Amino acid sequence: MKLQKFAIADVTLERTPGTEAEIFVGNAVDERHGGPITIGYGRYAPNQTLTETMAVDDVMIVLSGRLSVAAAGGSVEAGPGEIVYMPKGKRVTIQAREEGALTAYVTYPHWRTARE
């Protein structure tokens, strides 16, 4: 795989699989590119919620807006420049705040393959 950089304009956002919420994801790198990780962007509309058990280790970087991530044992609030780590097997609830949120993510291994 060659050296690359990405911007949100490089991905096509699609509704997060398995939800009707206004939460969208777009992979810039995934299993189709031959690397071991998935890299992409997420867009959360205001006040949207996603609850799921993590099928992969997931690192989410908040680029704009605010969100909270709750799991058994506690919760965190995150805003621009902050990173949230969600380990494989952990059940989490991600809640976008009033302004919504734009995030970048890195997962290991590929999240789409792990969910199938």
C-alpha cells in the first residue's frame, strides 16, 4: 500500500449499517485496499444515538462537534481534537450532542468484515 492522505471529500458517506439513525460512515481505506486496518469518517446528526457491541478495536477522533460514549463502568465526553478508544467486545452507546459531530476512525481489523 502506498503513502496516502485523505479528506472527508474523498469518501462516500452511507448510513451506518443496521440503523435508521442519521449516522453515516465512509471508509477511505478498508479490506479492498490490502491493508490491515480500516480508516474512515463518521458524521452524526444532532442528538443521534448508536448502541452496539464493538466487533473490532475502534479509535474515534472527534474533528468537530461533541459526543459522549458510555459503556459499563463509565462514560466520556469528547470534542474536537479528542480521541476515544472503544475495545473489541465492549458494548457502547455513542450519543451526538446538539451540534452533531464529525469524526475520523481507525479500526483493527476491518469493521465491515467483522460485522458480517
